[in-house]
Amino acid sequence: MYYAPSGAITIACPDTQQQGKGETMANQTGAVQVRWWVPGDWNGFFGLFTNVIVLTGLCLGVVQMPDDIVFGRILPALGIALPIGNLYYAWLAYKLAQKEGRTDVTAMPYGPSVPHMFIVVFVVMLPVYLKTNDAILAWQAGLAWAFIIGVIVLAGIFVGPWIRAHTPRAAMLGTLAGISIAFIALRPAFQMWEVPWIAFIAFAIVLISWAANVRLPFGLPGGLVAVIIGIVVGWIAYFAGWSDVAPLLVTAIPLGIYNFVEAMDNVESAAAARDNYDLRKILAADGIGAIVGSVLGSPFPPAVYIGHPGWKAVGGRIGYSLAIGVVIALVCFLGLTALLLAVVPLVAILPILLYIGLVIGAQAFQATPKNHAPAVVLAIIPNVAAWGHLQVDSALNAAGTSAAAVGMGALGGSGLVYRGMELLGGGAVLAGLVLGALAAFIIDRNFKAATIWAFAGAILAFFGFIHGGQLGWAVSPDVALGYVLFGLVCLSSGMQHKNASS
């Protein structure tokens, strides 16, 4: 990664020139020797490996799950489900590299992504736990939710390629940028600022090594150095003194669509970085992984993870996916996660998440036409609203109350537009896709396509797939009407534009 003269972040592989020569030679000879491991794979390895530590902390600290459930059921289930997916995606990358004669192909990152972790913990399991004070029941709700997620993602195999072909890249990458900024970058950034004497050192190393592409002494990978120094500083600071599951399952359908759309967006993100994967194969692996994991005891559906352009930019290729699969299996089955939680300060690995959020947010603007920038921003906004809504509800829950109990009038009087934030953030990934597509087609003066997307948005809002907290009849009729009127304006503008052109 380097900075262009304009100041914009531009994604590039650290060995771009050498790879270009290697690709040319491969294309001339018709063969290429694909390497299973390159130094940049260390960066991808340490970036993805940290997620297991984070989800373990969420289970123990937020939902108060018993140790035997976390270490005896959830982690072993992940230890089976994740390696299968990691090995599969490494194999897909290897076959793609052979097919196209390239040495710079990056495997799709796979695992329990950060948005998935927080959704299943705070949206599915925590409400059950707060209502029943039963961590086992909350865990069971998460399992059922994850199973349904897998079924829905598998169903996406039949419609995913068609939707991808008819959706502007600005809409897909924009909503992905919204997820990365809101759910990957913001929380780690806030946590970093709580312990800056650890986080800032690690973040500086990450930026110097990955963003500026400066070679560290002895060729050490930036991710490894950042984590190790974070551990050392953290330990120095330490010693210095410093009844009802069924109603929740309604969320599985819109969130299943969320997972399906996110997988589609991630495949498009990889395509923007020149790694074109078969969407149907990706969805099949994600759906099967979620189902197998839930049956074995994990409420965290594994999926293609947001971050492909980030790992590609720091030199990750195929080996990091293989290493993640093997090491996670060993850590989960040998019970080493508790040791890692005790040894590795969480703040030492947060800069990696913040960096990945920055890269994905940047890609949304770099890989789309410049005039589509407003569409990218519009696609980001629903995810920011969803994040804000989650923060408010979490704070109210911690205070032993809720938005309904406080009242919309009191919340509005304090300057908080709660209801609007809730509606805008409902079904955020799909909502961002719709809004981004609307803006992109209008910018291109394709009013017919914009009209179709507006009417589709009306249907989705009416039944609660977007701009609603649950599915049903007339969930958000006002929003649906707004989309219909929006579509009529587009239809009228299209007719006027056609007459003016003829």
C-alpha cells in the first residue's frame, strides 16, 4: 500500500513489480509455480487468528457462559468447522493461481467475522440471557439462529450471481465499507484510545509496515511484531501497577440475508482486487460451515470474512489460510484459548482490525468510478446507523431500561433521533445495497434501473427485510411509501430525460 500524489490510499501488493514480471513470464511459458507460503502470509495469519480470542471473551464476559460450554463445545466446534473452510479456500486460491498463471492470488479470508460475532452476541444471545438469566438457553438460541443462517446462505446460491450481475459495484463495496467502518474499525478504535500506551505502539508498527510498506528489521512481519510488542508493553504496564427462543429466530431471516449479501459483497471486493472467485462455491462453503458448526455446538456461523483487500495489500496469499485452519484446530482442541486470553492483551491486536477497516473503506472509493463516490457514502450510512443503534440499546440495557421505557419524547428531547436511527439501520447491509444502487443508477441517469430498485426497496421495507427490526406485514409502511414515491420520481425523470433526448 502506498500514498498516491493526491493523498488517497492506493492498494497495491508489496512486491507488485516483481509479481508483474513473474506473471508475464508465467503467461509466456504457460505455467507458474504457485508458492504455498510467502512472508506476507504472516500478516494475514495474525490478523485472522485474533478473532477466536475476541469471540471467546464475548461469550465469557457478555453472555456469562459457563467455561465448559465455551471451551468444551463452542471452541471445539469451531476447531472442526473453521479448518475445513480455510483449507477449502486455500485450495480455491491455488486453483485460481494455476488457472490464471498468477503468483499474487490471495485466498478469501474465512472465519467468524467481527460483525457476525457482535450480532449473534448482542442481538441474539444477550437479550435471551437478560430476560431469562440462563446462559444455556441463550447459547441454544444462538445455535438455532446459526443453523437457519446456514440454510439461507445456501439458498443464496440460486440468486446470488444474478443479483451481483445487476448491482452496481459502488453499492456492494459501499455497504461493505459501512460494515468495516462501523463494526470493524470504530469499536477497536474506541478501545485503543482507552489504553493508548499499548495500542498506539502496535498501531504505529502496523501503519509503518503495512500502509507505508516499510521493511522491518530482519524482514519480520508487521503483524507479528505489533502483537509481540503489544504483549510486552501490556505486561510491563501490568506489573507496574498500572421463555423465549422462538421470537428471536425471526432475526435469522433478515440476518441470513445479511450474511448472503455480505458474502456477495466480499466476492465483489476480491474481484476488484483481481481475484475472481465463483460466488456459488463461496456461498456453498459458508452455508455448510454455518450448519455444521451449529450442529456441533458453535453459535458463530463462519463465513468469508471482510478483509481480502487488506490481506492482499500486506502480502497475504494462500499459506495464511492453511496456517489459520491448522493452528485454530490445535488451539481449540488443546484448550489454549484461555492461556492466550490471559497472556495477550486484547488492545495489542485491535490495531490490526482498525487497519483492515481503513483498507476496506478506502477500496470502496478506489475500485468504483469517481462519480459514484456519493453512492458509496450513501451505502455506508445505514451500517453507521445500525452501529449507533446497537450502542444506545447496549447502554440502556446496562442501565436496566430500554428505549421504550425511556420514551421517544425523552430521547428526542436529549437530541437523540432514536426512531430514525433504528429505521435507517434496520437490515443495514441490504439497506445499504439498495440505497447505494439507487444513487449509482441515478448518477448514471439510468432512471429505469433506479425505479426498479426503488420499488424493490419498498417491498423489502414493507415486509421488514430493511428498515425494520423484524419480519411481518406492513412492518415499515411509511418507509415503503417513501420508496414508492422515490421510484415514481425516478420514473417521471426517466420519461422526461427520454423525451428531451429524442
